[in-house]
Amino acid sequence: MRKTFLIIIMLIPGFLFPDPFKSLDINFLKKHKTEYTPPVKPPLPKKKGDLPSYANVITDLQIIEGLFSLYWDQEKNKFIMSIHPEQMDKVYLANLTRKSGDGMYYDSGSMLWEFPFVFHRLANTIQLVHINTDFRADKTSAIYKSIQNNLSNSIFATAKVISAPHQETGAILIDANEMFVRDISYVSQQRKGQYRFDKKNSYASDLQSYPQNTEVEVTAHFISPKWTNSFTLPNSHSMTHVYHISLSSIPETNFSPRVADDRVGYFSTIYQDYTSTLRETPYIRYVNRWNLEKKHPEKTLSEPIKPIIFWLENTIPLEFRAAVTEGVLAWNKAFEKIGFKNAIVAKQMPDDATWHPGDARYNTIRWIVQPGAGYAVGPSRANPYTGELYDADIRISADFTRAFYREFDEFVSPVTDDNPTALWEEENHNYHQCEY
């Protein structure tokens, strides 16, 4: 009986001789140099919809730090933008310029539009929202809420969030290709839809970022199933444009808006103010003007603290640069009437400049080629809240200069050269009228 009992006890697992690997002390094993590997816990399964970490997404990408930091892999056509929590729903300025077009319907150097915007998050989508500044009211008035309730902003573009927040800053990453590499000027809706946007062959061609602005250049390809009448293209089935998008902070200045007088011809910033219904008209018009301040306020004529600088683009032919400079500086006579000396400065853009004329920080004079089109225009951009000018890009077409040459050298000069003194011998001649 006793033998049977002992045998049964010995057969019960772990009763007298428990599993040694469960009961051995780890320190005991280390002391006797016995290897022990604790069981590895399997990783928790990744939840569906979890985003990769910030660090993993930007691995091996070129970093371009600035207002909005950019991450770029040119070879893979990968373009990512970082947005910090404090940058969400904060108002910035967007400026869109067509750097180059087809030389016929779409000219180069063209200021397309500018507008205030915010980045707004909706789930895992970031919206670039165009803020409506055409209708306003004082924030302290009751009707301000009605303005917010009855009038809409517009979504300009969207992009997916592609990373979890940065562990320290909370910044997230978005697919910037999705937001900016698109038919940003709606070419597909123009010219009866002859061209459609070709995303596969479009890409970010240059990226720059600075503390107060981020510059995005996009090469956009368009295709047409049929031949078109664009004679400037070698093959009208294919057309490439280059767009420059300048995203910038709204500068804080001591600029005071000036209400425009309809009797004086100014470009103006216009909006409707609904603060008071007793006002004759809701329209408010601010004069678009530069923020010039005298360096020496006590003097009748003083240089400004910050002059207006115009850069001559390095595309202007060498033979015309002196004349263009002279034309720019001639405006200083007008500014002397209001007490400013050397208000405008002309500088030459170096051939090795790294900045783009589409950068909203630079006022430029650009030389464009549009066969058969002889014109020049001088648009500008103003702060939509105050009317303060902050950017101007003048465009002069090469054929405009050619037209002047033909008019004077081939028509006027041959006629006047027959009797060069005749124009000046007439009594009461007024040379200001240029009547040949």
C-alpha cells in the first residue's frame, strides 16, 4: 500500500519535483552563468486606421525648414508638408502666380489671385480654406454672428493626414502633392475643356521655405485628345505650365487703412460692412498703398525707413536694363510731392539668384515672350484687411518693345527726318502732346 502511494505521488506532475524552469531564481541562474531568455510578449496588433509615426514618414527625405517645413524626395515625386497645432485655423496669405504658360493663351509672370486662408482639420483631412473677406462686421456687434451664419468660406484644396502627431511638437504631416500638384488655376474648365490635367506627369519642381513664407513651385502638365489652335506649342496635344504658390504670414505693421475718395483714381480694396444698417452704403473702400514712413519726420523731404524696391528680372535684355531702371526711378519725382526722397529703388536680380520672382517678398519687373502680343501690365497685391501693398510684378512683353521700335524707327523717323526742325519751328507747339 505504501509503495503504491509513493508511486502515485511521484507520477503527479510538479508535486514533489516541480518544473525547474518555473521555479529557478533568475539571480541564481546568472550566478551560475546559466543562460535564460524570458518569453517575449508578442506585439499588440496594429489597429486599423493607425497612422505611422512622424519620424518614419520623413525617413530619407530632404528637409526644408521654414514657416511650413517641407520634406521632399524629388526622384520619387514625394512632397510632404508639416503643420503645427498652433498653425491650424490661423490666417495666412496665399499668392498664386503663373510662372510660365503656353505663350499664347496663358502668359508667364501672371499674378492670378491672392487670398487669406486657414488650414482646418476634419478627421484625417486637412482643408485649405479660402476665407471670405468680402462681407464683414465688427466682432462686438450682434450682426457679426449673422455674417458668420449666412455667408460661406470656400475650400480651395484638401490633403490627407499621413502621420501620427510628432511626440514633442504635435505637428502632423500631410500629402502636399495632393494639395498643390493639381489643376490649381482650373485650366481644364477653360477653352471649352480642350485640355485636361495630367497628374501622372505633374510634380513639385522647386520647394523653398523661410521663417515667414513657404514657396512651392509646381510643374503642371495638360493633355488634349485633339489638335488645338495653340501655334506656340510644338505639339498641341501636350502643354506644360509652371505655377508658383507663395504661402506667407500676414505681417504685423503700424499701417493705417485710408478710406478712398471716389474722385481720385486709386486701386482699392473693397468690402461690405454690415456693422451699421444706418450707413448710406455698406461698401468700404481702402486705398491700396505702400507703407512708407519718413526716416526723418521733421524734414520736408526725407528718405523712407523702408523704400519700395523693384528688382529687374534677369530675363530683361541687357540693352534695355538701363532704360527700365531709369523708368523705375522716374517715379521718385512723384513721391517727392508727398515728402519722400528716393522712395523707389531699382536693383538687378543676379543671374545666380536662388529666389523666384513669384516669391511675394519681391517686387519685380519681368520680361515675357508671347508672340504677337504687345502689351505691358503692372498688377499688385494688397493686404485684404487693410489695403497695404506688399507685392507687385510688372510684365513687359518682348513684342511690345518691338512694336515701339517699328512705330518710331520705321514710321515716325523717316517722316520727320525729311525736315527735322519742322516740328519745333511751328508757333505755339506743345511737345507734351506728342502730335507729329
